[in-house]
Amino acid sequence: MDEKTWWIIVGGSKRLGLALARQLAEKYELAVTSSNAPEEYDELSKLSTRANVRRLHWDANDPQLTSRMMTDINALRGEGICLSGAVIVAGVFPFAPIGSWDVTNLQKTWLVNLTLPYLAAQSLAPCLKEGSCIQFILDTCVHRPLLNRLPYSSAKTGLTCLVHGLAQLLAPNIRVVGHAIGPMLPDEEANPAFLQNRTLLKRLGSPEEMCRAIEYAASSPFLTGEVLTLDGGWRWA
């Protein structure tokens, strides 16, 4: 039986997910999922010289996704791997002002930001160690919607309902926590100076700070059903 501490990161091959994986790989063994085929995300092999990283292909567009999840989780269990924590990062961040919405782009936004996290939580919950914590990476837009990204904001707000409800459904064995994060790792089209000026602390957040919040939630056995905010005061600025 593998006695090491294993975590799973859903959506850990790009941007914030990959940054978190790099941080967590220094302390834990990881299973990391991506919508890309395994050969397309070799960055994961560079996470740590000592890390044991299992790469799983979970694509929100796969009609057999639920069965794929269970097959992969059962394969890990067959190797004696018992997951001690789950961090669900998966998401897309489309610019979608009113007037641009249609069935196709709304479905795409909600499929990755809402459907995939729901299915991942449903599949993972029965397979986690007692006392484990499922953690969802949300967005500070759950407090103050992004007006040019309302479909995204609606999806993340929907996940807060999942945090509250799932905490009740899985208690007392599994805890559930959300993280409403502010600007971190802005994409190439963003203006970092503008973003940091929108926070009370006048700076961007870091993956290291996000990782500390995740480890705090994982190690706090009396914490469940809450959405913690880590946004530098963005919602108050």
C-alpha cells in the first residue's frame, strides 16, 4: 500500500493550475488532469525532481467523461493510491459582453466552469480519505460580477452553491471549501498595472499565497462549507 500523501488537481496543466501544481509537488504526490492529450502537457514532468505526478486526460467535451473519471480513479485505487485532497481549478475566462451571447459560447463557458467541476466532485467524493477536503478555485466575481464576463461570473457563482450544498451532503466525512481569488497570473492581454491598482493592497496575488490558503483549508478540520476570499481587497476597492 502506498503510504505517501496524494492530491489530485483538476485542471492543473495551464496557468494557475500549473503554478499550483508546481507548488504542491514540493510536498505531495500528485494526480493532475488536463483537457489536453498527455503528450501535449509535458510541463508536468518538470514539476519537481522528486515528485510523482500522474497525468490524467479529463476533457469536458468528452461525452464519456463521467465513466472516464471513474476508470482513472479506480486505476489509482488499484495501485494502492488513496487521495487525501482535491483541488478543482478547471475553468475558462472568456470576454463576453452583452450582445455577444449565443447558445454555443454560453454552453462552452458553463461546460468547463460549472459542469466539469460538478462531475469531478461527484466522482472524487467517494474515493477520498475520511477528513479530506475538496477545494474549488472560484473568483472574487462571486462578490462583484465582472460585467463583461457575466457568463463566467454566473458559473463561478453557481459553484458557491455547490460548495455550500456539497459540504452538507458529504459531512461529516469530507469537507468542502471554496476560494474566491482576485487577480493572479494575468494573461498577456491584461494590464497588470490596472489590475493591481484595483486592489486595496495595490499588487497582484501569487500562486504561493494561493497555495498557503489551500494548505490552510486542508489542515483545518473544523472548516467546511465556506468560501474564503483571497483578492487583496478587490471587492472593496
